[in-house]
Amino acid sequence: MPNMNAHTEKTLKKLNIHSVDDLIAKGEINTFIALLEKGFDVDESMLFKLHCAIRHKLIYTLTPKEKIALLTEANKALYEAGLRKRFRI
């Protein structure tokens, strides 16, 4: 998967995500929330990696505007899932 190393891919397999298609079906934010709920220590860079893997982009090509939009959406989803907001925007 793009932007993923072997450790990250192994972690995603624990969520039953074995391919980009599996990741697309689950979505980057839902995958991020599932990682948090499983107890993994993930940060914004993981969210960016997931987002870019779905869109077949390199993480370094994300614009600041895209990052802020993604973090805002993630904070909203975290709150709705009953978790605390993680990102300062």
C-alpha cells in the first residue's frame, strides 16, 4: 500500500484490512478510530497516511488546507464516536 511500511501494514491486518480496497471500504477516519479503540497509539501522520493511501497520493503532497479539512472531519467523527478530540486546529 502506498505510504505504508511493513509495520503499518501489519497493524492494519489486525483490523482485517489487507488491501487498499479494504481500506477504501472502511474509510480513513473509521480506520483511524478503530485503531484508537484497539489501543494503538496513532497520531495525525497516520491519518494522513491512510488518507493518501486511499487516494494513491504521497503524504508529502497534501496541502495545508487539505490537512486542516481532514483533521476537522476527524475531530468531528471522534466526538461522535464518544472519543475525545485529538487535534488542535
